[in-house]
Amino acid sequence: MRRSLLIATVLTALVRSAPAWSATVDGIDIHWTSTGNGPDAVIFVHGWTCDSTSWQYQVPAISQQYRVITLDLPGHGRSESPKDGQFSMELFARAVEAVRSEAGIDKAVLAGHSMGTPVVRQYALMYPERVAGLVLVDGLVQLAGTAPVARPRMIGAEGQRMREGIARGMASTAPPEVQEQIVKMMLATSEATADGAMAATWDQSFWTNDVVSVPALGVYAGTSSVANPDGLKRLYSQLEYQVIPGTGHFLMMEKPQEFNRLLGDFLSKLSY
């Protein structure tokens, strides 16, 4: 086994073996983990059809100084799916809040990757008193008033082919062993979750231009297809914007040391 693949395998195992608990939202069990005992907390929120192992390279490093919380959003990873099959940004945000409450955390920095960015934004709009800062990791920038998006359906054979194409495209710049892990993770999510979470992501009824005033760090890939610095500056009044050259969508897995340095520098400036 190649050394990098061995490291990735070990880190995944460590994340999965971290002390795990369950919170509940709308009768749905939400799987979450807690690592580290720092006085301040960071909550990591994964993207579409991903799970908490997206942050496997961040948990060991950041938990040396902070309490690190990871979770699987409804329908993802080891969390249950909505009883009515309906997904929304509000449901995802309330799932994060259920975990925060269960963990006994007063305020936290929330980091969201990809679809996780609109999730943590929705959380900040709903629970501003619980947010010490936001980290937006190659995340979607959704401005109210933009043209409607025809979102693709993720059902049936065509949907499965589309999902695989999206996963492989998102992972294309990562090392081969990381590519394999990303694709496997994204395709393991159920068809119902893939389709429902995609619908939730592009539900423009949740898009607002309300300004979030907490400190925010935007970290975007060098090859990002979703970067929109001007849009981010409209939505986040205290934005720090960074680019990691030579990376794709899963930049925190491709260049973890550089990502962790930027995240650590940002966290060190905050006062909870």
C-alpha cells in the first residue's frame, strides 16, 4: 500500500472511531463526533453527498487547540433520512443546531464545504447568537434575484451517471488515492438523498442578500468553478478571502497542510 494511501486510510479510521453521539431533529438521528478539549469549538459541515470524513485531515490538526465537532447531515453518512423524504437548508441548519445543543457548546466557528457553505450561512441567519465566525470552503455563493437554476435530477440510471461524473470531476485534481475516496464517499449516498439535497441546494426561496456580520474566511480552490469574491463580499461584511493554487473542489483534502494553516491563522484572530 502506498504511504499516502496508508495515511488516508488511517486518518479515515481515526475520524470514524472518534467518540460518537447522536442528536435528534424532527425524529431523525444525527450522527456526530467530538474530538479535543479546547475552550473554543469548530463545527465542520460537509458538502453534497459527502460525510464527516471529508474533514479527516483537519480533525487531528485543529483538535490540538480546539474542540472539533463533525456531523453527518440528514440522509448523509450515518445519519438518518427525513421521515417525509423532504430536504431543505432549514432542516440542515436545524440539524447543526441540534448537534451544537447536544454538545453543550455556547458559540462556535462553523466551516462549510461546497453545499455546506449555504448550510452554515442558513445557520448563521437562524442562530446568529451561536456563531463566532464562518469558514466558506469552495462554497456556493447564492444571491437573491439571480436567474432561476434548472437543477438536474439525480434519479435513475441517467442520474447515477451524472452523479459519478460530478464526483469524478470534483475529485479530478486530487491524488489518485484521494480521488478514489471522494468518489466512493459521494456515490455511497442514497439516490433519494442525492436528489433531495440537490433540490434543497437550488431552492431559491432560501436565497437572501442579508449581510452576515461575523468574521468570515473564504478559502477557494485555484481551479474553482464556484468562486465569486464580489458576491461573497456582498454577503459577508468581514470577509477574508484566500485561494490555494493548484487545487480543486476538495482543496482541504488535496493540500491539507496549507488549508489547516489558513484555518488556524483565522481561528487565532477570533474572540469567542
